[in-house]
Amino acid sequence: MNKIINILLVEDDQLDIIDIQRTMDKMSILHRMHVTKNGEEAISFLEHEASRAAGTYPDLILLDINMPKMNGIEFLSTLRKNDQWKDLKVFMVTTSEEKVDKEAAAKLGVSGYIVKPLKLSNPSSMDCFHLMIDLMNIKNRI
């Protein structure tokens, strides 16, 4: 894939931010990442800073669930209600293995659910990252 993927990472834990960045680098995913610390900041970014013309509009969102102010499920619900954002690809990247969280995310149309910690040796995590790459490749061919 030659195109740089614009990623909005919604994550409040600095170590997880570093881990996600390293995983993207190890998988040779060309990307530009904007980080927000919670759902409120992510909404603000989408409303005021993300621009298609400037090339900062996200191609996809990597989203944690457990965050202050507005958690990942609340953010995803808000995202899906907005016509401009409802079709954005969202991958949950979370420590939560709770069935209720997985079901809520699925009902809100997540493209993948990745359980942290990220490990290149973990097939389910890497399958989701490969799905993410495949989705971006398909989008870029259209």
C-alpha cells in the first residue's frame, strides 16, 4: 500500500499509544497519526481540526473503550449518529474482553475488535491489523 493512512487514535494511556505506534511501524503501515485522549477530544478534532482538504481527515479510527469524560462506546454511538462520520472505519483497541463491550461495539458497526496488549505473535490482533490494511487497500482502489 502506497498511500499514507490518516489515523485518529483515541487513547488515554501513553504506553498504549507508544505500543500502537510501534506495532504500526513493525507492520510497515504508512500512517499519520493524530492522538486524542478521550471521546470528547476526538469529537472536537473531527468537528474543528480534521479537514479533507488539508489531508488530516481520518481514514480510520483506533478506539479504546475505557477513557475519562466520554468512553469509546459513547464516542462510537455519537459517531454513528452523525451523517458525516457514520461510515468511518473504527477498530476497537482495548483491554476489555467483556462480552457486553464486544456486543455494544458490534451493534455500532466496528470493523474489528483488538484486545491489548498488542503482540505480533498474537494471531487475532494481527488478523485485525491485516483486515484494517485490506480495508484501506480496497478503499484506495475505489
